[in-house]
Amino acid sequence: MNLDDRLKEKGIVSNELLGGQFERMATYKTDGTLRIEATPDFIAEVGWSPGQTIVLQNWDEICRLRDFLNGLVPIPVSKQEEEGYLERATA
């Protein structure tokens, strides 16, 4: 059994890793839903933290999200602003 067969067995048409290594994954399922899942963190002595999943229920919702994302443009950030963000983020 190859990978495609295993995905089909789980009802997965296609999936895509987002972010770094397994940070988030988008999965298009055979039931017509699109699931975007954040990989939960493992906390020592507690176990896995609850993950977060966003489910788009149908093709119309998927298209609306696609159109919204296609309408976005990158926000230019000056080097000075970027350094300020980094300082606050690491403080």
C-alpha cells in the first residue's frame, strides 16, 4: 500500500504542510471539508496540549477564503520596524 492509498483510506484527497516542520497542516477531505490544524505542543508531565482545528464546511467557504487570501498583499516593513518587532518579541 502506497502513501496515496493510505491517505484515501483516511478520507484525505490532499494535504499540505504549512509553516515549519509539522507546525500546521491543511487537509482537503473526501467529505468536501478543508481542515487547517495546528500541531499541539507536548508538555512534560502533562501530555499533549489541545490542538486547534479550523474546518471550512463546504466548497463555497473554501472559495471565499481563497478569494480573500488572493486579495491580500504583503505589508512592507522597514528594517527599523522589523528590529523593533524582534526586540519586543524576544523581550
